[in-house]
Amino acid sequence: MRSAALGFLFAFLTLHVALSAKAKVLILGGGIAGLQVAYHLKTLGINDILLVEADDHVGGRLVAGHVAGIPSDSAFWEVDERIEERDVLGIMLDECKVSISDFGLPTRVFIDEKGNVITTEAEARRKDLEAALRGLKTDWQGQKLTARDDLTMHAALRLYGWHPRNSIDVAVEGWIFDSLLQPGEQSASNYLYTNGGLNSYSEHAEMYAAGQDENFSTMKLVDCMKNFVFAPNDERLLLNKRVTKIRYSTTGVTAIDENGTTYEGDYGVVTFSLGILQEDFVEFQPRLPYRKRLAINEFVMLPLTLVWVRFDRRIQIEGERYRFYLFANAHRWNWHWCRDVLSSNQNASFDVLRFWLTGENALRIERQSLNETLDEVNEVMMSAFGVAPVSVVLNHLNYDRRYYGGYRAWPTGVTLNDFDELRRPVWNRLFFAGDAYQIPLFARAAAISGNETAQVIADCMAGKSCGYEMYGESLCSGAALEEMSLVALSAWAFVFATLH
């Protein structure tokens, strides 16, 4: 009887060990932020980690395999060349020997509805728009305008004399605003916080995997980061594990996946996209503090869809190839801007253009059929290039639970204090990292956020301050006070129970 009981106990304990994993630091999500947390922790000598990823690979939205017949990313990487002192992403590029693209081609061309080149006219209007932006930036820096006066970009620019009148002006807006956000949807404060007032591709470099050799590949960077931290078949890297519940306390964090397997850490880092948190795809126990939940839901997601259009020959305008094509046409923001993802490949016999679509237009494209999308693109491409595309491919960042809300935009009225609340850890045990938690955009923001979070956790483990650098006016926010109140209440409850 005793041996049977011991055997049952041994089997139970063995099963428990097989179904559970524990580490000092539990990293939830293997995108660029999660990888950077793991990478920086290792450089600090902290190897007791677990990284749990829902997909079958790391890299998150940055790894999409083959699109339109070529290897390509599903997200945008931006490396700011204006920074003399290399930031986190720049350092990673150097260490992993990943090159920044040098296309060697004219930057951009503006085309009207009949396929005529109108770059000269567009450049003249660009100067007018940049003058309005400089006025807006000057008053913002001089604090004549604050987040309390926050407007959409269109409304703010009207104060400084910019009034778009025609399709050329709309195309110019597409260029100046990085063609990522419709000015009518973007908060002026968001733009000024993230871009400093002006943004031009002449000041930026990009890095793409599409059709280029491995030294230009974003996948190479992802693999480099993974291989630096994890050995082949490393038990600390857990793939195909979708977390559905997160429990946290003042002593640690426990994550539970859809199969009921638990993963424990003294510290936990959530790197899911903000949209996943907004949609409550993950249950937190206890619920996150009210002000934390409020901040998460204040930062509204902007829908983004990427569309790849393939042609059976190279695209040229008047015998010249360009990196970027901007279309001044009646479709306005529907199909206004694209880039040639094969612009650096001199040997390709075909071409692929990639469009960025945002807002309601992005959702509309994802809802309709590929044939309907191909018909729309065909109209624009025939007028501009006189050639029809042969196929179209798009991602589904807005309806895929793995990536939901994979892009963000600040709504009007949010402040840096709100941003601090978004970034703030809970009880100095549950941390948040990703592109939404840093002022820059895209992978650069995710890398900086992951690096900062890893450093804060390392400081916590060493008994130092667990504080983040705050951007707002106050370091002691409502969320922090709420957390302190909960901790105090728990302590009094313990004392009361002990005495009685």
C-alpha cells in the first residue's frame, strides 16, 4: 500500500515538473522586444530566463516568410541615422553584422492620374507643408501649445497656413508623414513626440529582407539575437505556447497557456502588442490597476495593412527606377504611396511594390476579396505605369489574434503622464515592453523598450531602484498610489488575520 502511494506521489511530482517551468525572469512573447530583453539580460550575466512564444518562431510580426514570391517582412524597421550616439537597434545591427540598405536609386517620384511626373510641383508644395510644420514645432517646443490643446494633424496644420486643396497636396502629406498615418487621424502631440516635428526619408535609412542578400535581412538580425541567447533545442525557449492567463503578486508572476501549462518567474515581462491587451485576449489575476487599464485603452490602435503587388517586369518611370512612388489621384489615401521592395536587386526580372494602408481603408481592404483588391490596384497601376499587376498579397494584422493591433497611434488629448502610466510596471514584478512603450516607432522602439526593461529588472534583482525614466510631470502617479494602497491593504489584512 505504502509503495503504491509513493509511486503515485512520484508520478504526480514528475507530471507536475513536466507541465511546469520556472525561472528568475519570465518573458512572454518572442518579438523584437522579448528577444532584446533576453539578449540584454544575458549581457548582464542573467541566464535564468524562460521565453514563451505563441507562434512556431521568434521575431513576431517581423518574420513573414515568402510574400509575392520573395522573402519579406510583415513590418517596418527604421534606423535613425541622425543619432550620433548609436541607439540600441543600431548597436544590435553592428554586433550582428546586418547592413543598412544603400539603394543607390533616386528616392521618390510623384505621379498624377495620367502617369505624368509631377515631382517639381509636389516639391514646391512640400516646402509649404514643412514651413507649417516648423511653425507648429516651434510653438510646441515653446509650450504655446500643449497636450491640453491637442488636435489632429490636419486641424493643427490649418493654424499654420496649410490647407490641402488637391490630390497633389494629399500626396505630399503622404510623403511628409511617412505615409503611415493619415493626418486627419493622427494626434499632433503624437507626431511631435515621435518625430520632433519633421520627418524625411533623406534623414532615415531602412532595412528590408525583400529580395536582398542576407546581409540586409531582418531575419538575420532576429536569428542573431536568438542564437546569442539560446542554444539549439534550448529548453528555455518555448514555442507554440499561447498564454491566456497571467497571475501576478508582490513575489512573482505565473503565466498559464491554453493547455493549462504553467510558467513561473520572479519577474515577468509582457511583450504582446497593445491591441491584444485592449481586446482582453489575456486574463490578468488580479485585474490590472484601474489607471493601468485606462492607459492601455487610451492608446487607441490604428489599423494598418500591408499589400504586396507583383508585376511580371520591372517598374520604371521615363526609363528610371525609384525607391518610392507617390500617386496624386482621386483615390486619395486609398492607394497613394508604395515602395519598390526589389529596388536594390539589380538582377530580378519581376517587381513587387508594397503599399501601406491605414485607418478604415485598411479594414476595408482586409474585409473584401483579393480579386476586388486586385481590381482597385489595377486601376491605379495602369494609369501610373501602363502595366497591370499579376497578383496581390496582403497581411491581416487587424484580424489575426497573434498580431492584433500591431500598430498604434496616440489619440488626441493623451499626455506624457498617460504614457508613463502605460509603461509603468505593476508591483515591480510585472513589466511591459514593446514598440508601444517607447517614444520612437517600430522595431527601434521595441528594441529600446526591451533593453530598458531588462536593465530595470536587473537593477531590481540587485536591490537597486526599479524605476523607469518618466517622461511626464510626476513620478508618483495614480497607478503607483493605487498599487501602494493595495499592498498596504494586503499587509493590514495579514496582520488582522494573524491577530485573530
